[in-house]
Amino acid sequence: MERTWNNKGWLFVIPVLVLVLFSAAIPLMTVVNYSVQDTFGNNQFFWAGSAWFEDLLASERFHEALWRQFLFSGIILAIEVPLGIAVALAMPRKGWGVPVCLVLMALPLLIPWNVVGTIWQIFGRVDIGLLGHTLFNLGVDYNYVSDPLDAWITVVVMDVWHWTSLVVLLCYAGLVSIPEAYYQAARIDGASRWAVFRYIQLPKMHRVLLIAILLRFMDSFMIYTEPFVVTGGGPGNSTTFLSIDLVKMAIGQFDLGNAAAMSLVYFLIILLLSWVFYTVMTNVGRETGSGTGSGGGR
Amino acid sequence: MDLAWMAWTWPTAIFFVTIFTLIAAMGVWEWFRPGGAPRVGILRFETTRGDRLFVSLLGSAFICLAWLGLVGPSLWWALAVCLAYAVCVFRWV
């Protein structure tokens, strides 16, 4: 039977389009305008063409910030995903322990980003911080203010502390949705613990795991507040990620043309990665037929 | 209405008018041929006309960036590559 299409429904979308126009499209257009001009303030602009983009693409500073950003996202995904799965597997499925664990897991997620940064900034200080002072007394030469490796470890551990809970909660939701009959069948077959995980739990967690990876990757790729509060991008530029570098360039140096070009390239990378993830998630939903929503979002 | 704060230039205005014209044309196309003409192309998943336009525009942006980084500042040939790429996307993706 021929499906009936009624395009008048699009009229209901107009209010949202107007909102997006003012909140996203007009600022984005302004950034594009800035990216091809130079300004010294006072609303005076001089045509620069593609010069800022050429500078950016040849800039070692940009390449290093981009590399650090990918490295950071890769490291935290490599830690948070397996750790999140392990914690979710270890959590109780029934009894009083369930709400206790869920509340404990949710706590770090409720803390504002700048507060997390402040907590870790103080926590890691050698003079007054519990972590820094304890490590110092144990003879460990730890100082995130002067040592790039220590700064990286601090920022990574802080992110793991803050966000592993999200992976845990998503994986736990996937685990509790597995019917008991699957486990009974596995017990009858004499399946090992590993076999239960590999052939029952992991496939059932597949979709939520994909969502967790997507959320953590996008969030970590745009991270700004926590590392800025803890290290300010230092020591040197060792923890200067793309967003921190962008703010330094735009506000610190008032280099608006260069910052606008960098914003656009950053935006394009995010847009590409979002599209890839969205496409993968949509098609995984269609293939598995689990249909938790994103498949129909086109 | 004073739009001086947006720092408009003729090239960027032409760029955005082109983008908005493309989107409007897609809207008109959709009005007369609703459904988005979904199909499975070489990427092995279903795409609609809107998806193909998005992939064309996003890919074109990266083609221009690659051209600037690897070849030089003149983007006329990059524009030709972008058009060829968009035709391929609409034909095969």
C-alpha cells in the first residue's frame, strides 16, 4: 500500500529552527566571517582569505594539541570502558547493596566540572593535598605542577574518577536486562565464567557499550574545565588540549581570526566523528533489531 | 538592522547563500518527492537525499582543508574536486 506523506508536519518544526538559528547558526556564521578576516578590535576587519587556515594547518602548536586530544581520549577510553564493565559485573543484582552501589556510582556524576577540578587540584597538592602529601611522604617524587607525566596522570585519573561511573551505570543497565533463562541455560551447558561473559553478557551489553563509548569519546574530546582548573594546560603546554588552546588563543592572545579558523576545524572534526558514531549506532540498532530509539531518529 | 558585529564579507555571504539555497532546494525536492529516496549504496547502509547532501558538504570541507594544507591557497581546483565528489556521493552513496 502506498504510504501517505503529509509535509505540513514540517511547519511544527519552524519554532525549533528559529531557536537553532539564533543559538547556533548565527554565531557559527559569525565565526566563519571572523575566520577569513583579521581584526585589531573596534569592529574593524581586514580581509585575510584562507591565511588563518593555512597557518593553522602548518602550525606545530595545533598539531600537538590535536595529538594530545586524541591521546587523552584514547587513554581514558582504554581505562574507563574495561573498568566500567568490570565494576558493573561486580555489582550486586539484588538486595540492599543495589541502591547503595547505584547512589555511590551516581555521586561523581552529580559534581559540577569545575568543582571536580578544584577537588583534584587541592587533592594532588604536595603541601596540603591528601594524595600529593601522602605520595611525598612515601618517597614518591610526585608534583603535577612541574612534572608533565604527573600532570597527565592526575588529569587522566581525575577523568576516570569522574566518568567511569557513567560507563558502569550504562553497562549495569544492560546486564540487569538479561533474562535469568540465559544464565540457567549456560549453567546446564556447564559454561565457564568467561564463556558466560563472552557469549551472553558482552553481546547483550553491546548497544549500551557503544553509547557509553560514544558519550565518553565526545565528552573527552571536548574536555576543558577539569584540566584547566587543575593544570591550566601546563606544565608548559603538556596538558593543553584543543579546547584549552582555543580559549588561550581567542581570549588570552585576542587572536580572533586564528581562533575562529581553529574553532571551525575543531567543529568539523567533532561533526565528522559524531556522524560516524551516529551512523554506526543507527545501523547497529537496525541490524540487532533491539531498537532503543536512535534508529528512527533520522 | 545593524549586522556589522557579524563582520560580513561578500565571499562568506555568497558561501552561506549557496548553502541555504541548497537546503531550500532539498526542501522543495522533498515537498514534491517525499520520502527522501532512501537507498543502500557503497557505504552499505541506508542513506537519504539529506544524508547525501550532508556527506557531500562535510567531505567538501575536508577536501578544501586538505587542499590548503597540501597544495596551496587557491581553492578553485579544490572546488572542482568537491563538485565531482558531491556528484559521486549523490550517484553511488
